[in-house]
Amino acid sequence: MHNVSFIEAQQQGFFAKQGLNVCYNQVTSSTQQFNSLLSGQYDIVETTADNAVNRYVNSQLPVQIEAGIDQGAGLDLIVNTANGIHSISDLKGKTVAVDAPNSGYVFALEKLLADNGLSLQNGDYSLQIIGGSLQRFQAISAGHTSTGDPVYATILGTPFSEQAHYVSTLSDVAQFSSSMAPYQGATLVTTRNFAQTNPQTMTKFIAAMIQGYNFAVNPFHKTTVLADIASTDNVSTQIASDIYRDSICDVVRGENGEELLNTFGLVNTINLRQQFGGFTAPVDSWQLVQPGKDSLYDNEYWNAALTLAFTPTK
């Protein structure tokens, strides 16, 4: 997806002013995303914090979070009413579409459904592996997969949850923030090797994102930002306005101010995975979020980027 800060960093030329030529690619799943990152096809990925946590802890891969993007912007449970689902209770005995079986928003989904009386461990529902947010949005909108299997529900974030509100057969039955807040959702992730061998690139990239965020939150720019969102996401002005509201105006689950990682949110993200058995061994979440060059999270590029973002260009 394109978060609003990224959209404005591109549209307003902040990447270019930092001397960066950024090529955007949309992935089909988090599995493909991390395979491509580790192979060197991608330098930086935008992905849920939980995806990075999973690979860093369970697979001991050299991936690292460098900045925060959002706190679960627009993260809602969307159901297909044409398939007979009108509430969370209707999902008992059904499948729920996800990206991958053990990462992404799976544990957010488990938490939300558990708070409403449904347990994956008890077999109240099962997981249907479809792929990334775009693929899930397309499948839930159609009501079925390409092979004809019904799609009953999925958890989606911005911009897809906002688009779902305008599909007649879809219904938004719950916000994840009603079950957990704060929460660290999307993050900027790269390999430790790329960050450490390209510190200026990382600093400039994050600085441009900070500049994009600050452009977007300025109310004098709202008309321009709405037009940029509509153009980039190929959505109506009304949907662009909804995306803007969820991403920029919602302080609970919107985009991270100045791209600063929400430490308490990341702790909650880690604890959520631990609550539902997502680690091969117990972890200390507070120890895990301590920043460092070889840690899950390194804040040195963000610190440098914050200074750079507010340094006047010549």
C-alpha cells in the first residue's frame, strides 16, 4: 500500500530533493516481500512490525525496523454479507482470509475474534491463506477466490478498509483498536547489512518520509493531499478523504508522527504474538525493543533523519 507520508514524499519531490530515486513495487504477500528483501531485490520494505518481529526472533534473520509508519491505520474486520456474514458471531465454523498463517495481522485478527468469543485454537474458525492486502481486498469484494472458494471475512488496513466501505456486499464489523491500542502496525524494514552499508540512503529516505508526513498534516495542504491520495490510489475524492481521516487525523491508530516508532505499540505487538503462541521460545518484549545496531530496532537513522528533515536545503 501507499501510506500518505510516502505519497507526499513522492508527489512533493522530497525524495528527489534528498537525491533519491525511489521505485515503488507492490508485493503479493509478506512471504514474497521478505524473500525479495533478503535476496537484494528490494532495499527497503514497508511491512507490519509483526512481520519483522517474526523473522528476527523465530528465524533469526538479519532484518531490522528503522522507523514507524502507522499504528494500525484503518485496521478493521471486513465481512461479506452476501456470503451470510453480518457479525463476528457468524464467523463460527467459517474461514477467515489472511496473508500468511503466522505473521502480518494474524495475531491482531486472533485478538479481535477472541475478544468476541471465537478462538482459533479451539477450532471456532480456520485461516484461509490468500496473500497481501490487495489480494484479500479483491477476494473479499468478489466473495470468492479464483478457484471459487467462498471468502467470508478478512482484516484490512488503509486504503483497502476505506474502499471496502463503498462495496455494497461488504460490512465493517469491528475496529482492531477496540481490542488493542497503542499498536505498531506498518514499519520501514531493511536488512542490517543494507542499513549499515548505506547509512546516508536510510537517513535521507526517512527524512523525506518525515517531510511527507509534515506536508500532509498541514491543514493548508489538505486539498492537495486529497488529490494526491486519489490519484495515487486510484480512488474517489470521498475515499481519499476517508484515507486522510484514518491516516492523518486519527491519533490512536493513524500514521506515526514524524515516522517515530511507537515503542509502547511495538511492545504490544510483540506481546500479542506471544499471547497467541507465535514464538518458538518466550521473549522479553521490553528487552527486544531496545534499539541497537544489531537489534530488532535501530533508531540511529531516524535520529539523523529528524535533523536532516528540518535542515533548510540550499
